[in-house]
Amino acid sequence: MTRRMRERAHTLAKAATSSASIPAAKNYISRRPPPEQKTTLPGSLRGASRLGRGGSGSVFLLPWQPPRLSPPPVPMCEAGREREREGRSGGDDMLTEEPRPGLKPIKRSEGGRLLTQAIWLNNNTLGELTDFTDIMAKLLEYPDDIYWIDLSFNDLANIDPVLTTYYNLHNLNLHGNAIQQLSEVDKLAVLPHLRSLTLHGNPIEEEKGYRSYVLSTLPNLKSFDFSGVTKLDRTTAAVWRRMNIKPKVVRKRRDDY
């Protein structure tokens, strides 16, 4: 083949690959799949963060949602606003108002006291537990047998020591309050039957080592913040405590020698 013939063949091949009449020529020669077409998402889908492929080659969008660490606080009800304006405590309402009816009606004793082991005082404006023991004694037939106390979504700034007087307490809900010190959890160590505790939604949740501190302080918990406690959780909490909390040293006085 002469030089002129080679140049002629090269020109024809180049024209064939760039010709608009043969759109697949370039892909056929290079043996590459056709490039994917870029599409512009509509305005309602531009906030999507993840793009995936289905088994049939279809494209689907998964809109991004921020993680919810705890339920949002429930707005103060009208009864709570009225109680706040009049300067009354939540305990006054416990004695005067009837409890909400549940799936099963609450039985009463002959003296009119409630026969129940669960106290749900969630979604109120309680800032303290003044006269809590006296109120429970007036409401319940067997106040010492309280099994479950729900004080979630209130304004409690600390864990009142009155809660530690209920020896049989098994479930305690304190999420969605205003507890700021991790050391408040130490008060609950005297409850031998406490197995379920919630504290998320409090400022202490932002503290470093929050979960490990609670689990190492209360090693008998089986559920914390609505999450089961695993063996790995216990091991991690024990290691964290050895590395971050120094044991208290008891100093002996000279009189002891």
C-alpha cells in the first residue's frame, strides 16, 4: 500500500468515527459502553443525599433525614400554663385530677386508693418532686411496691433522692428533662432492682463517656435509653471507668494505728 493510500484510509476512518450519521461508531471501535446521560433533578429532589441503583438498573433516590437522638419535647399543655400562672405545683393536680383511662381500668381499694404499681407523670412542667412521698401515700394503696415511674419530658434539673426510697423500682424514665451533672446518676446506685433507665434528651447526654459512665455506675441495667445492654457495652464501660475514674483513697487517721 502506497503512502497516499494509507493517508486516504486514515482520513476515512477518522471521518467515520466523528460522523453524526453513525453515533455508535466510536463506541464500537473502542469497545466502551455508551456514556450515561446526566439529568437535572427537579427542585424537590435536589436535597437528596444518596443515589442508588435497583436490581433492574433503575435509579432511585433516598432523601436524607437527620438522625433523631431523642423525641422532641411536647409543648406545655394549657393545664400546665394555668398551673404555672397560679403558682401551683404538679402534686396538687395529682390529688385533684382523675388519671387518664388506659386500656385496662385502674382498680381501687375499699378506701378509694389506686391499686397500681406504675406512675406516669410524663409531659408536665414538674421542676421538683416536693411532697412526692406523701402524695403517693395518699394516691396508692401500696406505694412501697411502685415498679415503674415515668417522669419524662418535665423540667427536672436533678435526680431527686426521693426516687431512691422506692426499693422495688424497676423502670425509671427521666428522658427529656434538664439534668446537667453526670454525678446525679450515682444516686440511683442504691436501687438493687433497677433494670431500665432513660436519660437521653438531657444536657448530660452531651458529656464525654456518657453511656459508659452510666453503665459502669449501674452495672445491673439491662436497658438504657431504650437500647439493650450487651456484654460488649459492659466490658467497654468497665475499661472506661478504670481509665477515667480514680478510685477513692480512704485515709487512715493516726488514732486507727
